[in-house]
Amino acid sequence: MTVRRDFQESARCRPDLVIGREELFGAAREQLRSGGSVLLHGPAGIGKSTVLRAIAAEYGRTARTVLRCSATESESHLPFLALADLFGLVLDEVADRLPAAQRDALESALTGRGEPTLRDGLALRLAVLSALRALAADGPVLLVADDMQWLDAASAELLGFAARRLGDTPVQLLCAVRTEGQEYDRFLKSSPPDTLAVRLGPFTRTQVSALLDHRGYTGLSRSTVRDIHRTSGGNPLFALELGRALAENPTPPRPGEPLPVPTSLRTLVLNRLDMLSEEARRTLLVASVGARPTQALLHAAGRDNAEAECAQAAALGLLSTDPEGPTVRFAHPLISAALYAEAPAHERRAAHAALSTAASDPIERARHLALATTGTDPKVAARLAEAAALARDRGAPSVAASLGLLAARHTPVGSVPGGDERRLQAAEDAITAGEVDLARDIAREVLTRATVPAQRVRAWMVVIESAGQALGDVDAAFPQVLADAGDDPRLLAQVHYQLAWRALVVEGDFAEAREEAAHAAELAARAGDRRSELMALSFQASTETLMGHPGAPETIKRALKEPQDPYVACHHNGAGSARFRWLLMSDQLPEARTVITSLLREVQRRGMVESEVHFQRFLADTELRFGHCGRALDLARESLRLARDSGMGVGASAMLTSLAEASGGDVDKALALAKEAAEHAEEDGDQMYLSLALAALGYAHLVAGDAQSAVVALRRVRELEQGLGITDPARGRWQGDLAEALVAVGETGEAQDVVDTAREHALRLNRESMLAVLDRSEALVRAARGDLDTAVAQLTGVQDRLAKLGYGLEEARTAFALARLRVRSRTPGQGGTAAGAMSFDEAARLFRRCRALPWLRQVEAAAAAGPTAPPKPAGERESALAGLAAMERQVAALVMEGATNREIAARLFISVKTVEATLTRVYRKLGIRSRVDIVRLAAGHHGR
């Protein structure tokens, strides 16, 4: 391959080159692979050149010749400059293959020598076309042009002439051009007719956060990332510059203040700001500090000539709306931020002071009053505290946290309530809003000076809650907070509530968690703390539900008794959530959906981000059980997006999204998400969610057709839940999947054991849907053992039961299993191959109704394959491992496959030390000494 421009720098593209651009990157890649051309377009700084380099570095390897040009504004007046960049290094290679007139015209244009008339005529146009065809005769040609808006007119015209006439010649163009809106049509004239125009839009907040993290600007709070996203307008270049300015600034902006705008970004707009009159600039400054500036607001703030001054700004491109219209909008958020950053401090305070009386909203007035005031002032602090309470009631906890911090800053020393009381309230609001980093920082600051036990315990609670599922990271806090609580039952109730969570998440001990929660409820009742009592009762009820404790319904009733607390009623760990779990596990799907939909609506109104993450997930789980896979997938993806954005509940949302992807989306994504969820749980030391994540992984493997991997993951789930004391099969619903996978690999005996054990608990707890699923698994065991008629009859009954219960996806899975058995039976009178084909149609119809696309593909593949032999019992290798425990068998089997200890640990989600200890037991039981002996043992059985 001959490359005519140095692409080594491009080839060393960083991974952030395509952050947030995966879909358009894939579209561009496919377009180039199909022989087409690509035009990237979008505003300045949006990442066009970055994406162009990444695509060129990847696709340029497949082209024999790569030609490149990158124009600049200062050189756009020089004719044929881009042409010289493209063809300067290949002129010698193609010159001899061009007609004399064309060769002379091209040489004249590239070197500036010769008659000017030759460069302007048809010969030059034909020379460019002929040169491209000559290069393409030796192999594919990729022409890469960046910043096409600065391409000199002569070169642009010549490229357009050639592009329109290349036809099937293997010459492709990859170009980028700066545009506003959708105005890119004129640049397509310089591209082939089949060019795909790809617009690069702004980044989402999550993508901005990922970009900042990748560039090393870590440790930024969620609210700061939100401000960066808003100020940058989602422009990645602007976001990185703002992140860099914050990283280099030792003093972060105070609450309520805009971000500092670096000089590199100010220069993009300051030249236009300098063209404003002084009065117009002051009017725009007032508009820049307003939350929703209008013409009327500017008049009320004393800007009498607002219309004319806004018209002047609009003419300069600083405002994006009709100056006569009611709303004043800046053309880009960066203009507003740069204007504020340039203004002297006294002018900023004056603008805030004007709006502190002109704004109609009391929250807005209080914020401006704080930013217009220097020093402490009890009246200002009280106004801010009132505004924070109002924001909290309106469902804006993030605003409440910001106002609370402003109130604390303006609170004089010795005031009642004090500054630390207001800081702690702000920290609790930040927790509600999902801004855990901010909450933790506030609480730790309070702990450095607080001496009052109630304040210290309150601060410790914020520190512990901000740890999320990683409670093991704050183990050192518990002895300290117990010491601070002393013998105060109100404070001890809060501590024991958190100890209940620790017992569940860190220790994986349901019984201890239940006891701690019950003790916390008793302490809270004694102290008259109804909120803490209800939270503890709700936790106790959820724990009892998950462990299959018979007292769960009664505890739920106690948690739902009046008087209720509005916050607890809709909290994701409150009584409503406990009732939802009980309804879901009791197969009362319609009522469960009603409860969770109402809860989700309420937390969205209140701005309770963490609860919203979980309730989106709960609703997705409910829809998945109904068999509404498309709806479940949408909800799960939204939950995961919100979880990643807030940094709360990521593992749990990834787990549920994996289930939804495996059922109705992309199985590869499902596998990746399940592994991500398992890694989160491992890192947090959260055994409860680890078992759920591994259950999702096993299900994804099963849908992907990898029964052996499904068995490995689901056996680990069984061992984990046995250790945790979880007996209710409706909690994770993995038992049917494990039994089905075991049948597929020939382990029918173990499959029946799984069914029998789970059925005993399902009967005790009256879990109707689980009993039906277990009967389906038992039917598969019977079929594998040759009893097809009984299996078919059993599956027919199971399908009817699941349909009546409303479990659409499980009904479809049963119809699929029934179709496969009918095809195998080969008995026309009892549903032979003809009836089996009809059964496949029925299974496909049911999966299509569910939008269960991965399962539908399995049906289509099975229908096309025709009759299959039943799974064979475990082979000779398994007989060599008879007498070993399940984990020992799995480790030994992987050794036989040649896996290293590290690879075994990764596949079984255990430590290398556990692998080594397991192998020691295997050696002792089998009477051997090494890994080599295991392999020899397997080989010996295979030979026999």
C-alpha cells in the first residue's frame, strides 16, 4: 500500500476520539466499506476533525493511496493550494500517464509555472480526473479533506468536477466542513453523488462527563459537570477547555456563580462583545445572570432601552431570537458565560441586585440577593433558607442544595440555626439530587469542627449514604458514629438502620440485616422518630420478602400504617417500594405495575434522582415479566443512562438492562452489561447484587446459545444464594435457566435436583409462576431422558398457566420448547414434524408479540434446522470427575480445557487463591498430584 500523506499521527488516535460518536462512526465506516463517500459537518469545536482523523486512521489502511489536505482561513485566498496538498507528492507517479496538455496544466497549477490560461481551462479539470483514475488503477484511493469551508475556490471547483464524474472508479472522499444548522448542501457539490452527510451534534451530559474523565479532569461533582455541559452547549472542545480551567483554578466557583471561562474561549466571542455599546453590554450582562430573561424582566431591572440594545446584539449574532420577542436567548451559552466572566465584580453584583427585586420567582430573587451581598447577613441567610425549602417542595433538590450552601455562607457565627445546620440540610438535598460527591464533601467539612452529637451523627449518615453500595469503603465510620450517638435512641436508630444495610450488602447476611432493621425500628419508635421507624420497617419488610420469611406481609402492613411520612412513602427503600417487591414476587403483575408507576411519577416530581433510577428499573422489570420487551428495554436503558449520569445505582441498572437486552435487544450488549454489573458488585463487595448480575450473565449466555457458560455463571449464583440464605426462587428467577442449561449440556440429574429444591420453596411461598417455570424445566429433563409424550403434555399445561398469569415471555419460551419437542417426536398423531413446524410458527408469533428479537432469531434458526437429536448425557470427561463438588467439577473441567488459574478465576468470578485451594481438594479426592494428572485422567477416560 502506498500512502501519500503521513498518517502515523492519525493512527495513534486516542479512544476519546469517538466518545459519544459510536453510532455515526459506525455509519461512516459502513458507508466507506460499501464504496461510498462521507461528509462530516457541524459547528466549530464539535469534533469533526477528531472523528475524521479516527476514521481515516482506520479506513486508510485499506486504501493503496491516501491523499490529504487541510485548509486554513488565512490561506483560503491562495488558488490551487488544496490541489497542491493533494497531488504534490504523487505528480511524478501519474504525470507519465496523462496526456501532454493535461500534464502541463496540472504541473502549472501545482508549481505556479507556465501559462495561466492553461490552469483555467478544461485541460486542468480533465487532468485532475485523469490523475485520480490513474491512481485508482493501482488500488483504492481515499481522499481526506478537513475544513472544507476554507478550501480555495479553484481547488473546490476542480474536486467537484472530478467527483461528479468518477462513477465506479474506486476513489472515495472523506471530508469535514464547518456548518451551522443543516446548511451543508453546497459542500456536497465537491463530493461524489453517493456521499453520506453525517451531522455531528452536541454531546449529552453523560458523554461530556466521560470525555472529561478520559482527559484526566476527574473528581468533578455532578453539579459541576452539569454546569460544564450547559455552558459548553454540549460542544466537546468547549467542555474540555472549561474542564481544564477548573482543574487549573485552585478556587472553585462559589454556589450559584457561573463557571470561570478561560481566555481561549473568551476570545471566540469577545471580539463581537467589543462591538456593543456600553449600555447594551450592561443589558446583556443582566440577561446573562437571569434564569429566564425576557424583555419585561430587563425593563423591570432598569434597562429602559432593552429592545434596541437587544436588537444591536442580535445583529452581531450574540442573541439567537427575534429582539422583539418575549424571551432573550443567547446564540450560545458560552457567550453568556464569557460576558459574565469579563465583567468587573461590582458590575456583576449590580446586575444581581437589580434582579433581586425585578425577578418574579422568590427562589430567583433570593439567589440574586445572595450573589449581590458580601459578607454575612442573617436576613439574607434566612431568605435563602426559605427559598431552599421552597425549592425542595417544588421537587428541585439540586437547587435547594445550592441555596442552602449560600444560606450557610451568609449565616453569622452564633446564629440559630447555625451555618452547619444549613450545610447539613444542603448535603441531604444533594444526596436526594444524586450529587453524592458534593454531599460527602459538605458532611466531611462539618465533621472537622462539629461537636454536637446530633450534628455529627447527621453528618456521618451523609458520608455513609454517599458510599452507595460500596459500604465496605466506610467501615471505619461505624465505630465513630456509634460513639457519637451514645445512648440516644433517636441517633442510635439511624446508626442501626445503616448497620442493617451493611449486614446485607457487605456481609451478605439476611438474618442479621433483618435483626438490625427490627432493632432500628424499635429504637425509632421509642424516640418518636416516625421517619426513621418507617424506613427501618420498610427495610425489614424488603429483607423478609427477599429471604422468603413468612412475616413479610405483616411487616409490610406495619410499614404502611398511618401516620405516614411523604418522603418515606415514595423513597426507593420505603414502604411503597417494599409493597411493590412483594406484589411482583407474588405474581400480582398488574397491581405491581400500578404501584411502581405511581411511585415513579412522584419521585420525578420531587427530583429524587436515586429513587428515579431504581423505579425506572423496577418498572422495566415488571414490563419484562409481562413480556413487553421493547418497553422494558427503553425503560432499562433510560435507568442506566440516568444511573451513569448521577453515579448512583449503576450496577443494578446495568444488570436489569442486560436482562432486557438479552430478551429484546442485542445479546452481545447483554453479555457486556452483565459482566459490568458483576464487576461493580465485586468492587463494592456487594454479594446480593453479585448474584443478580451473574444470574443476568447466565441468562444472556443461554439466549446466546452458550449453555456451558450459562451453567458456569448460574452454578455460582446457586452457591452465593445458599451462602446468603436466600430461599425464595422468585427473587432472581434463575433456577429454570440453570436447569435448562444443565439439560442442554447433558447434566439431567443435577437439573432435576435444581428443580426439586426450588419447587419445595416455591410451594411453601405459593410462587405460581415459578412453579410453572420449574415444571417446564422438569419437562425438558423428561424429554432428555426419552419420555417425550409426558414432556409434551406437561409443557402444554405450563404454557396455559403462564398465559393466565400474564407472563408473556415465559409463555413464548414454553411454546418454543414445546415446538422443539414436537419436531423431535416424529409422531404425526401426537404432534410430529408437520405439527412441530406449526408450533414453531406459534412460538414465533408469541415472541414477535413480545418483541423478543433474540429469542425470535432462535426460533427461526431451529425451524430452519429441522429435527435435532436429544442432548446426550454427560460424557466420559464428566465421569472422571464423579464425586467432586460442583465448584470442584467446574474448576477441574476448565483445567482439562487448558485454562490457567487466572483464566479460571475470571470465568468463574472467583479469586485465584480460591482456584488454587479448590485444585488442592481436587488432587486429594482424585488421588493425583498436579494439573497434568487431571488432563491425563480425562484423556484416559476418553480412550476407554
